[in-house]
Amino acid sequence: MTSVRMDDITTQALERLVAVALSDTGQSRRCADFLLAWYNAAENGGFDLTTLWGMDDELASACSVVFLWVASHRAYPDDLGYGEVFQRIWALWRAGSEQAG
């Protein structure tokens, strides 16, 4: 178990992005793309910053909060106990494209 912890504001931002990524809205893929780039950019593709243009302000702000936290803490989702939920996001948004390739 790691001692890395997110503050409440960052945790709320991350959990908002996770909830949208696991849903079926017009912004779900955008949130998933952002989160999966953090999880493993080499396997899941990078995150095109212009994707933020298609997000509502609340979600773009949540990305910003998480991005700043990641930049200063150098931790992966697994380090924070989010490994399983990120696997679910991966299965929802990437598993089919991997099988097609």
C-alpha cells in the first residue's frame, strides 16, 4: 500500500471524470481518453489537448485539477487504489479496438 493520497478536491475531480468515463454520454469517451492516457499512454494513446474543446467547463476543469496533481505527485491510478476501475474504463473504451487490430 502506498502513502500517496489525493486531497478532497482532486479526489472529487477524479471521481467525476471516472463516473462520466464509465457512463454513456457525449463526453464519456473524452473523459476516458484523458484517464487512460494517465493510466498507460503508450498502450492507450496520448491525450490530444484539443479534446478539451469538446468538454463542458466542469469536466475540463476536473482534467486540469487531476493533471496538476499527477504532475506534482508522480503517481499512477493503481498507486491510489483505482486500478480496478481503470481496468473497467479500459475494457469499455479500448478492449474492442485492441481485438480489431
